[in-house]
Amino acid sequence: MPGENRRFGALDREIFALALPTFATLVTEPLLLIADSAFIGHLGTDQLAGLGIAANLIGIVVGLCIFLAYGTTSTVARRLGAGDRRAALSGGIDGLVLAVLIGVGLVVVLQLLLPTIVGAYGPSAPVREAALAYLRVAVCGLPSVLVLLAGTGVLRGLQDTTTPLKVAVATNLANIALNATLVYGVGLGIRGSAIGTLIAQTGAAAVIAVIVIRGARRSDVPLGFHPRGVLAAARTGVWLIARTATLQAAITLTTVVAAAGGTVVLAAHQVVNSIWVLLAFALDAIAIAGQAIIGRLLGAGDVALGRAMTTRMIGWGVVCGVGFGLVVAIGGQFVAAVFTPDPEVQRLVGRVLVAVAVLTPISGIVYVLDGVLIGAGDGRYLALAGLLSLLAYIPLALTVRWLDAGLVWLWVAYGGFMLARMLTLVLRARSDAWIRTGADLT
């Protein structure tokens, strides 16, 4: 028994050495959205609803590009585990280049299509105007956001989660100060919030990129455009893009159904979704640690320790899920006033958060296993599992819309989506099909 306790203690120390700084980093990231929601919510309910549409669209785009962080983390970690730090950093540089190329392309395309995309949500004219005002500025920050994703992925793959924490905290503090100044001090309204976030994100991306490039130079990694490496990074991300597309489709469907309920429902959904994103990022801390740890261990060929780490991380995912759920159930009833003075929106938010609290233990398992399988390079299965979960969720969400059951039942239906994800991931983790060793996946 003492020997087993020491073994569990050693596992926990390795997990939390990465997870705790990651937790702090991830929690600060959605605080950018929460700060935006709090500042904009006090401009009016139409502006808050407009931010709901804008946040969903930005979330889709960034979510589809999350492979730049996840794929880079697992690639760098595998090569590091195999003892080739130079190759690890070379893969990281390829990820940064790919991020810039994708980001610039997205800015051009989205600026042309924004009116059509926002109109597809079916908002009222004031809500549409607010969403477009925010998005015209916000999409210009996509190259910086994607560079930040890729650079953070490199550092996590190198088992460094402290540097991203420092950058994230500085970014969030700058964002809050800029929002307060530009929204109210200068009087730019919702557009000022987007400008503040753009400036903060661009500064953070520059800092992370410089850190990665300096590390590459110290290891004599050639800088510049390497088409073969960039294409390899893109291929690695294809299945992760497909997996993320299913998740974003579920989130978008939820937002569209909420939008059909009117401005109050959409505004309440934006508040709840801001809190949900914060919870998701908090729960994702162990998952991010899992990506780095599992990638490194499978790169080194240590399957037994990889399985032991997986089991331990699942346990901690459940514990964190229960803990966060209790916090939301107890404290969530008092936070709505931070976002909006509208009493109708506040009451609806309080009711929906009870359903959200029930979802968090399930989500704890989902996020951990998602991270483990991403670290293992099991993107194809994750895409399939996401598709099956989405197919299970679509009829639930449409039933809520058809019955006009309201926002509470919509989030209960979303719980069905999370449950489906949990079942598919648990089944995979119990098998050996996801375990592949070596520096690179072929």
C-alpha cells in the first residue's frame, strides 16, 4: 500500500506540474470573452445578443483551427519523447507558418461574407448591427489568435506551461483595461471592445512567437517557409478539424435554437455560454496536460505508464467536474447581474445554470479522454465519435425548437450531446486501438 501511494503521488505530481499552470492559463483565456460580455452587456440587451452571435462565429473559426495548438502539442511532445528536440522545434516553426497563412486567408474571406453569415442567424436589425460592428474588427485579429494557438502548442509540447500562463495573464489584464477605456472612456461602444481585444491578442501572439523563434535558433533550427513541413502539419490537423467541426456544429445549432427564442433568450444564452466556456477551459487543463504527457510517453514507447497516467487523469477529471459543478450550482445564481441589468435575463440565466452544473462531471471525463486521444494522435476516431455524438444531438435540439421548450431544456439536450461524447471516448480508451508509439505518426 505505501508503495502504491508513492506511485500515485508521483503520477499526480507529473500531471499537476503541467495541469496547474495550464489551468490558470486556460481560465484567463475565456475571461477575455467574459470581460467583453460584462462590458457590452451594460450597453444594452441588443448589444449583448449581438455579441452572442459574434462570439459563436469567432468560436467556430478558432475552434476549427484548434488543431494548430493540439496537433502541434502532440507532434512536439512525441519528438521530444523520442529525444529529438531539434525536430520538435522544427515542427513548431512549421505550425507557426501554417497559422499565419490560414489566419490571413480567413480575414479576407470573412470580411466579404460577414453580412451573409450574420444574417443567417435571423437576428433583429439592432442585434445584427451590433454583431457586425464587433466582427468587422474582431476577425482582423485571427492571424494573431492562430499564431498564439500554434506557439502555445509548441511550448506545451516542450512541457512548458508556465510561459503561456504569464502571457495569458498579461493579455487578460491588458484586455480589461483596454475595454474599459475604449468602450466607456472613449465611447466606442461594442466596437471599442473588439478593438481592445484585438490589441491584447496581437501583443500576446508577438511575445509567444518571439519565444518560440528564439528557442529554435538556440537549437540551430532553420527558420523560414518549409513547404514540406507545413503540409505535414496541415495533414496532421485534418482529422482534428473534422472532429472540431462536429463540436462547433453542435454549439452553433444550440445558438441558432436560442436565437429563435428572441433577444432575451439569446442574451441569456450568451451569458450562460460565457460561463460554460470558462468551465470547459478549466476542465481542459488536465486534458492539455494529457496531450503533452501521453504524446511524450508514447513517443518514448512507454505504453504501461501512458495507461496508468490515463486512468489517473480520468479520476481527477471526475473530481474536478464535481467540484466545478458545485461552484456553478451555488454561486452561479448570483453572477448574472455582472453581465446584464435586465432582470428577465438574470432570472433565466439562474435557471439554466442549474442544468449546466449537472453537466460538468460528465464533461470532466470527456475533456480528459479527448486530450489523451489527441496526444496519442487518434484524430480519426475523434472525428467519428464527434459525428456520432452530433447525430444524436440534432434531433434533441430540434425537438426543443419544435416544442418551444425554452433555454433550460435546450441545455438539457446539450447534456445529451456531452453524454454521447463520453460514451464513445470511454469505449475507445478501454481498447488498444489508440496506442501507437514512436516519434511521428505514419
